[in-house]
Amino acid sequence: MDWILLVAMVALLGFMFWSSRKRAAKMKAEQEAKARAMLPGVKVLLQGGLYGVLVSYDGEDLSKAATVELAPGVAVEVHSQAILRVVDDEDGTVTEDEFIEAEADQAEYEGDVANGVISSVSNDRAVEAAEKVADTSADSGDAKPHA
């Protein structure tokens, strides 16, 4: 019975050791990839949520400050580890599949508006504008000057 507990404890310790080494290797790989991507001119996200363009960064000595330009002519020095990540400009691009799906949704919406199933905001505004014009013309036609 005691040997079962001993085997279980050794297995748990072995798993903990293996898991921590795997996690450390993964973190090291992520840091190296981040350091390779940190080139002057890339868009970065800071820990505080600010976006900027990296002006200078020393990947070897992390105790040195990095310079980030937040706006044209506005450069700030931040701790090098305050840079959260490099921002990809491709995040805002639309794939062909997404574009085709959006076109299908738009066609369905236009069909529903044409059939009267739903009304669009622009149609509602046009109806309101037409009603206002009709009301003002009716009001001006009723009021006749007395002679």
C-alpha cells in the first residue's frame, strides 16, 4: 500500500517537472519571437492600451528604455517590457469568404426590405421626411389670408 503512494508521488513530481519545463520552453520561444519582431517602424501595443510606432528597442538589454512614437512628433520612453506585442496590420483585412458571406447577407436584407418583411433605417427616414413635407404643405394650403 505504501509503495502505491510512493509511485503516485513520484509520478506527480515527474509530471510537474515536465510541465514546468515545457511551459518555460514555450515562454522562451514567445519572447524570442517577440524580440525578432521588434524592429524600428513596426506598430506596437503598450501595456496601457496605447498604440504607437517603435522608434528604438534593445532586445539584448531589457533594462534600457524603448522609444515609442505615439503621434507624429510625440515620442515617449517606456520600459522595454511595457510593450505588449507587435500589432499586425492584416487584422483589419477581409478574406474572400467573409466578403462573399457579407454580400449574401446584404442581398437577403435588401430582399426582405423590398418584400416589406422589415424596414430599413434609410426607408424609415425617407418616410418621416415625406410626412413632414406633406404636413407642412397641408398646413400652408389651409391657411388662406383674409381679404
